[in-house]
Amino acid sequence: MSWIRGIVAVAALVALGVGAWRLTPGAQQAIPRFEPTKCHFKLGAGIVAGRDVRCGFVVVSENHAAPNGPTIRLAVAIFPSHSPHPAPDPFVFLQGGPGGALIGDFGSAITKQNRTTDYPANRDVVLVDQRGTGLSQPSLACKETTALDYRTLDQHLSPQQEADLTVQAARQCRSRLAASGINLNAYTTLANAADVADLRQALGYPALNLYSVSYGTRVALTVMRTHPQVLRSVILDSVEPPGVNAVTGPLFSAARAFGVLFAGCAADAACNGAFPHLQDTFYRVVQRLNAAPATIRTQDQTGKTYTVLLTGNRMIDLLFSALYVTPFIPALPAMIALADQGNFRIPSAIYGLLMLTDASLNQGVFYSVECGEDAPFATSRQVVANGRVLNPVIRPDIVVGQLAELKVCRQWDVNGVPAAQRQPVTSAIPTLILSGEYDPITPPAASLRAAKTLPHSYRFVFPGTGHGVYQTNSCPNRIVVTFEDNPAHAPDASCIAMMTGPQFLVPRQG
């Protein structure tokens, strides 16, 4: 079972005021360096290439310990500030996953209209695809695992059958990537952190303001530990701090998130009246669909239609993934109750959008990171023991999926991280920490854990919100912009008090 769905430049070189855009001929082969290219993603409304965005690659060493060895290329998209007096330090995005694409998924969401309202208007905004992801080169996409996901959409597989096929596909992916000359040990959080420092140098900025989400927060925290001199401020959105185990942790976070949804509906008079005993209904639906799956038609983000055999296990995955997406949360009680009546219109509407997105996540990066940083510190016995927090109806699907990740890691064969990397990060760099109440993978407790060793941090939990708080509501957007204006002081967060839990969709009376 996959728990990652997880949820993404200049008009004139002189206007930027940064020397890196005026490289001398003798410096062209320096490492790191910037190489301009065309923008290979759909631009947002009103964005003009060359005026509102500039694209290229930052060339860095594949192995930072061997600077004269092979190089790789990190894709970047730079949206310049059009302020008359722009700040010298940019707003840099780090995506999650690990392995998630950013530029192709998020670049088109930046438009001429929202560039000056939802993002710091007086700073350049820089999107970077981390090594091995998105438009960066080489790509660590696992076409084998993606093909498996699509090939089995209309098949009724047990959790163990699905796990066995996944392990086999991952083995094939690893063999292909290694045969192509890719050093799988070079795709790590430590390497990503060093890339951030190289990006600052190549683009000529004096310092960076990092916005990070999900796994990107682990990268940002590592930059705080290993390259603090390059940072002015950090935003940690949906925190995955070092030491939180990505193999065993989802067992607890899934149990918690489902519980938050069921309790949220029970506490809401209208939702509870329309959908009483929602928890029991959900488990009944899972059992019924595993015994007799329903066939649904669904569309992915491109509009392509697929036939999916909706088993109970796929219903578990769908509910978990839907909790990531704040706008979907209000419809989830109705989705469960309607499914109990044999109505699957909501799964049909959202399944393709949520579950058919593996093409934007490079599984090879995910395995290199997880197998070096999390799997060495988890055992099969721990997974089985921790799985006891889950209801027995959904336990097999989730536990078997996490056990499969351990099996993949035994054959992925990468080095484990130094023990020090799993220790909490202590830093006085101004840090804004954002958490969503309904987040199914990085719960608020993880952000509290990170905040304990960040004395200059401001932590906020947003009601009714899933994974990735920024850009879900005008309130967190204002807090982010205010923080970037003056990270030395706590931002005004009074708007959170005006937010409520999900406005659950319930049938109209009468």
C-alpha cells in the first residue's frame, strides 16, 4: 500500500540584481552552475516566459563527496518579483514525497493574479525539482511500479498478492536504474540539503527563505543542521522531522486520521444526524467490497477514463488519500454512507484524481531515501506490533503494505544514514510551523516534536485542514506572507480563530 500521494524567471537579468546571471566564460563549467533552458511545463494564466518566469538547470555533483565525479541537473523555475525594490533573498519551494515532482505539478498554479497575493510579492519565488524528481536529470521514475498500478486497476488482488507484485516491480526498477549508471546511494536527504546550498550559490542569492512541505520539511531541517549559513527563514508545512519513521509511523497516523474523521462527524449535529455510527458503516463497506467489489469508471487529471475494481482495500486507500486534500474532507462521510447504499459516485469522481498520480512521483527516489533513512530502523515485528492500533478490518491491508516496503528495501541495497541524522534538529533560525488537524500522514504531534528544539519557531494547527496547509485557505496564506516580511516576530494568526472544522456535506431536510 502506498502512503505517498501526498498532494505543486526573470524578465531582465539586470533587474534581478544577482551576479550569478552574468557568468563569465571561464566560469561556465564551474560546479555548481546555472544553465538556462526553455520552460518545459504549462505556464499559469497571465505568466509570460522571459518576463514572469525563467527556467533552467542547476548543475551539481551527483556525489558531493566527489566533486570531480559525475554531475546531475536540478530543474528550477524562477518567478521574479516585480516589486520596485525586491528583497535579495528568494522564497524557495521544497516538495514532498520523497520523490514528488514540483515544477510540472505546481508551476502552472502560479498565475499573474495570485503571484502578488498568495506569495511574497517582494521576493523571487523559486521552484526546484529535487534530484531524481520531476524535470531534473536523471529521472529515478520507476516505470515498472507505475505500469503495475495501472495494469491491476481492474483486478481483485489480496493485500499479499499486491505486495508481492510491488516487490517484484521494484526489483526490476532497481536493476534498470543501476544498469544505467545511476548511483542510488547519492539520492538522500543529506544530498538534497547540499543541493539547496549549491542552488543558492549558483543563482547568486545571499540567503534563502525555504518553504517546505511533507518530506521537504525533512530536507529543510537538514539544511538547518548542515548549512545554516544559507538560510534567512524556514517554513515547515506538515512536518516530517528526523527520527519519525516513515515505515512504522503511518500505522499510527492512519489510525489517528480515521479517528479524527469519525469523531468530527459525530461531534457535528448535522453530520451525525445524517450519518450516525459512521465508523461502523465504513468498516462494513470495506468488508462488503472485499467480498463483492464494485466496478467504477474514473478519470485522471488529464481526463483519461479508467475502469477500477473498487475493493474494500482500495476504499481504505482512497479514504486515507482523500484526507490529504482539504477540499475533499467535507464529502467523506457522505462518500462512506452512499457506498453503504451501493452508490459510488463520489469514489468515481475522486479516485482518478487521487490514486492515478504515480507518474508525478519518482518511486526510485522514494526507495533510496526510505531504504537508507527509515527501513534500517524498523523491523517486521515492529510493523506487526504497531499495526494493532488499527481496526482488524483494515489492519491486513495497511500492515502488509508496510511490510512490503521493508522487503523492497532489503533488495534496494543502499547505505544507511549516520545515526546523527536521525537526531532532532536544534536551530535558532526563525521558523514557521504549519499543521493540519486532519492530516493523515504528518499529524500535529510531529510538528510539536520538531518545535521542541526550534526555540525561534511559531507553530499553528489549522482546523478542518488536511496535508499541506499553505494554499488551502487565505488564512495560512496571510500568515506565510506576514512571516516572510518579518520572521523575527510571531505573525498575526488571529484568523485561525475564524476557521472551523469541515462543513460536512449532508442531505437537505425535506
